Amino acid sequence: PNTAGAIARQAIEGGARLVFVAGGDGTVNEAAAGVAGTDVPLAVLPVGTANVLCMEAGLGGNALRVAEAFPALVERDIALGSLAVEGHDARLFLSMVGAGLDARIVRLVSPAFKRHLGKLSYWQGGFAQVGKKLEEFDIRIDGRLRRSSFALLSRVRNYGGDLEIARHANLLADDFAVVLFEGPGSLRYLKYFGGVLLDRLDGMSGVTVERARTAEIIPLAGQLADLQVDGEHAGFAPARIDIARVRLRLMLPRRFVEQMEARLAKDSAVSPASR
């Protein structure tokens, strides 16, 4: 942990014109931070627990097949997110920040349990929260204050390799897809989970779906607000999430890039009033 970024930066300083990173979401997050702000592209080989980015781009989770597909990939500059936790330096992220329930699960899952069960460890940790009271926090999104027990600010549609929560996310857009879940009662998340599976979150009571370029996570008195970034625990609020000033040159499938560009063009053709 906390070494991949320095290794990637050292490779670039040594003259590397392309950096491959083999790992899960946490390792990819570190390597992306090390490459960001340069003109050197980053290519990802999925070797880890979830591999959200490769699933998002349609590359799948087989590292050998991704390597074979490499000649057909294209370079694309993308925006990164920035998470600033009070008392710590800001850190870049590639895929998502979660606050509240999912970040709490990430904190409670032990590394040994995760190594043994992989993604199943998170499912077990999630179902262990059923029946418990969840901690809430306030979130200010582009100046508007909301209360939530799970907030997801994502650059990708894929979540954990198996689900799509922020289906309106676009990796090529310069903002976050935001999904907020309200309420301290964990049983209501069974309804929310059904909404995820059926793609019915937008308009569901207790759920807010929107887009934003900045957000603040504000803990309530006496309550902790866990944070996770790209699947790794990132401390506790208060915190601020922004679109970073530096960008990342990423190797992606041409078909995926064309699909996301088409969605961008379609979204830009819709007026703010009709949204």
C-alpha cells in the first residue's frame, strides 16, 4: 500500500512512455495519481478484488485478455476526482468516493477476510448491517444541503464489479454522478437495493440522483461519517470532493470512448430547464 504511485512516477522520470498497472482498484488508484498530470498514458491490467475500471470500460476481469486487446485501445484524457479530508493532503481518485454506509463496510472488512473471500467479504459486511441504525451526515452539493446515510459521488457507472448504481455517470464528463440515500434505518436499504437491480433509483422516495462538480461531507454531532475512495477506507469527514485540476491520459477501448462521447453529446443537447 502507498507505493504504486511513486513507482509509476519513478518509471516516467526514467523515460517510460507508457505505464501498465496490474492490480485492483486501490492499486490502480495509486498508480493513476502517480501518472496524473503527465502526457504518459496509463493502461490497466485487472488483477484484484473488483477491477471497477476494466468492468466499466467493457474489458472484463481477465488480465490476459485485456493484454491481448491492448493494441486496439486508444488514449483519452479524463478528469480525476480530488478528496480532501480535514487534516490530510488532498488525494486523487479515478472512480468514486463513498460516504456513510459503504465506507463503513469497507472499514469493518478485515484485510485477511478480504483476501480469503474477495468480493464476498463486502456482501457479508453489507448484510451484517441489516437491522442496525445507520449514522447520518449532511452533504452540501454545489451549495445545496442534504442529509444522507450513504452518498456516492462517482465517475463510473460500475460499482464493485457487479452493480450499476450511478447509471448516469460518464467517465469522459467533467463532473460526478451523485446518488444520495436517505434515512438512518438500514431496512430501507432493501428497497434501495431493489431499485439498483431494477434501475429505478431515479424518482424513488428517499433517493436523490443528480450531477455535481463539488461536494462537502459534514458530520453530525456525535456521529462518524466514514469515507472510502476507490474501494479503500479514506478516513472520516469533514471532507471536500472536487474535480481535480490535473487530468489522466488513460488507455480505453475505442468502442467505449465512442459510446461515452455519444452520451455526452446527447446530454449537452438537453437544456438545463428540461433536465
